[in-house]
Amino acid sequence: MDRVCIIRVSTAMEHNPYEEPKTSQIKDMFGIQDSSDGSDLIRKFVVAETEPLEIATLTDNGYVLEPPNLIVPAGTVVYDDIPDDLARAVLGFPDPSDKGALLLGNVVGSSGTPVALNANVVLPRHVLIVGSTGTGKSWLLGKIAEQLHERGLRMINIDIHGEMNRATEQMGGKVYVPGKDLKVPLSSLAEPEILGMVPVQHDLHIDILTKAVINLKAGKTKFGIGDLKSEAIRVGESYGAKQNTLDIISARIDQLGQIPFIGQGLDWKAALSESGTIVNIDCRMLPQSQLQLVVAAITRDVYNARRTGAIPPLVMAIDEAHLFLPATDKAETATVLSQLIRMGRHIAFGLILVSQTPGDLDKSITKITNTRFIFAIEPSELSSIYGALSDAPPEIVKGIPRMKSGTCLLVGNRETVRHATVFEVGGRSTHHGGETPTMLR
Ligand SMILES: Nc1ncnc2c1ncn2[C@@H]1O[C@H](COP(=O)(O)OP(=O)(O)OP(=O)(O)O)[C@@H](O)[C@H]1O
Ligand SMILES: [Mg+2]
């Protein structure tokens, strides 16, 4: 074999004239063995619908791949098996023994090729995981976390359901609960976020507070409730405000102290000091209104820490990503996450977004993610990501809503996953916390 055309089979049908309904019935009646296992029956054959993927030429230095720009003549021998190294080359997967290979499962089909993704290439270009409820998204996220941990990569997981707590502990990581052992400094919140939390209505009060926040933000250093109070008083005095006004503003700013998640921020450098660390942020107890503020503040802090080189390369995963990057209204988190997703590749900071409803996700962000895992999903949601399915053939796309749990379509581009492929996500060694409990006990 010097030169072969690699084809992808999307549907296949057996033609077997030896097993027509009538002949099968007669064989059954007389107890004659059927021919379904016979491989040497000359009129029996399989018709497969295929699509050429690559032309591969074997050289002394491995395979050279080219786009399939020639016609394969009729009568050419067809092999139904493909050597593992060739399958890997065609799909763009690294050798599973490579240091940066993330092993996630096996390709569905006769080859069973291991699905290995190159962490260095895939992660900084961001990942999207979508699928209906109970299809295997969180399982896969846990599998990715195990692989990152094994390869010594750091991960922060925004855990909306607290389902990665046990796995995190099993991997020697740390679970933080916002409002309990994770607080965010006031300076990590955006100006409208701070103003929205201080209950002032009077125009003068709002003006003083706004100016104080702007001044502190311009200082670009960390500040807390006490600093905001002093600055507001200073601004108030410069405006000639009466003592009464200053007292009201001080009292209102003091009320920020009652918000449980505001305080000294986490020392991200220390929290992520060990290689392979996973930090799980259990957000179960946060009401929706605070969830966005906290996630936005954490993202800002971590993004800035990475940008300035204070922390090593890392991955951040966000479940229910549509809450933070919604298609319609502007969420507090959207600005910072969009910035992160655009800059991530340059600063080795990867984002993994998980969603049940990609139709509710900001389309411009979905487009930027490069590697996508698509689990079984409603046709209406699937239509929202049609443009994001790379070269997946229509027959495979049609089958997505019926894929079984734990099986997904993997797509990317020539740098990451060269050709769309369906694979089964592999087993987990850590606890999966997203089980579906039984209703009846
Ligand atoms: N690769 C897999 N191997 C074995 N079991 C799996 C696999 N993927 C999923 N499962 C099973 O399916 C169940 C649901 O999977 P999972 O929790 O990952 O769903 P999900 O897509 O995250 O759903 P939701 O959107 O509701 O969070 C798991 O509890 C597990 O039992
Ligand atoms: Mg889940």
C-alpha cells in the first residue's frame, strides 16, 4: 500500500439475494442454515455511502496527507480496516503516549481508534460541549478534568450543580464555596455591578458614589468597602456635600458588608501553585443574580493574573454557559468572557463552555470555540449550531438527536480535529456527581 484514499462511511446497506423473504422462509421450514454469515457468496455485497477525506501516501517519514482531489477508479480494492497510526493522522490526533495527549475515548466504528486531543493545540482555542439533559456532557467534562490533572495542567471549574466536588477531592484539588471560603474583592466587580449593589437613589448620592468608584478603578489597585467609603467621603466633601449626605452614603456603603461573597479575594497564585491542581467552585447556593457577579469577578481576577504571568497556563470550565454568555441580553459575565475567549490563545488560557441549549448562547462566541463535542440534542437546538459542525456529513448530523448517552460527535478544524468523528467517551476513574436519581424508591 503506497497511496490510499481514506473514505468515511456514513451509511451502509447489505445486498443479499440469498436471503429474500420467500427463500428465507423456505430455509426456515426445512431447517436449512441461512447465509447471513457467509462471506463467499458472490452475489452478496454491501453498498456504502462514503465521502473521501484524504489521500494518504506512505513515505519513509510517515504519512503525507493531501485533499482528496482525484477520482478513485471503479474496481479499486477496498480495505475495511485502517492502521491506528493512519487513522490518527487522518483525524489529526496525536499519539496517545504523547505528553500532551488528552485521552477521551474511542471512535465508534470498526477501527475503535483512541480519541486523543493535543492539549497544546486544542485547549487555547477553546472547547464547546453541548447536548440535551442527561446525554453525558458533565461526564465528559469530568473525563477532561482527569486528563488535565494527569498531564499536570491546572483547571478552574465553575460548578453550578456542585457535581464535581467529590472528583475534585479525589484528584487532590480544592473545593471553594462562594460566600463561605471564597470571596471576591470589591475592586474585581465592574462599575455598574458595584453601583447596583449600593442602595442609593438620590441623584447627588449616585453622583458621589459613581465618581468615587471611577476614581478607585482608575487607581488600578485592589480596593475594599473601607476604601470606597473614604473615597466617597472625599468626593462628597469636594462637592460641598453636607455631613448628613456623607453619613447616608457611608451607611449605604456599609451595607455592602452584609453581602456574603464580598471580601478579601482568593490568592489565585497560591491556589493554583501545584501542577495538575483542580479548583472547583461550588456555586449551588448562589442565587442567579449573584452567580453572574461572582463568576464575572472570578474570571476578571484569573484573567488578569494569567495576563500578567502571575499564574501558569490554565483551563476554565463553565457549565450552563448560556447563563453567562446569553444570546440576547448583555450579562455581566459576557464582556469579560468574550475578552478571555478572544485573547485566550495568546496567553495560554483555555475555556470549556458547556450548555444544554446552544440556541441561547451568544453565536459569535460559539463560532470562536474550535473543538466542539455535540451530544444528542433536540433538532431545534441542533439547528442553532448547524454552521458549527465542520465537515460532518448530513447522515451523521441527522442521527445526532438519536445518539446514545456517552456518545458524541467531535468536530474541529484542520489544526485540531481534522474530520468530524463520532466517539464514545471513555470510563471515569473519579466519582461522577451528575447521576440521575430514580423517582420511585
Ligand atoms: N461516557 C459515559 N459512560 C458511562 N455512563 C455515562 C457516560 N456519559 C453519561 N453517562 C451516564 O449518563 C448520566 C448522565 O450524564 P451527565 O450527568 O454527564 O449528563 P449531562 O449531559 O451533564 O446532563 P445535564 O445537562 O442534565 O447536566 C450519568 O449519570 C451516567 O450514568
Ligand atoms: Mg451536567
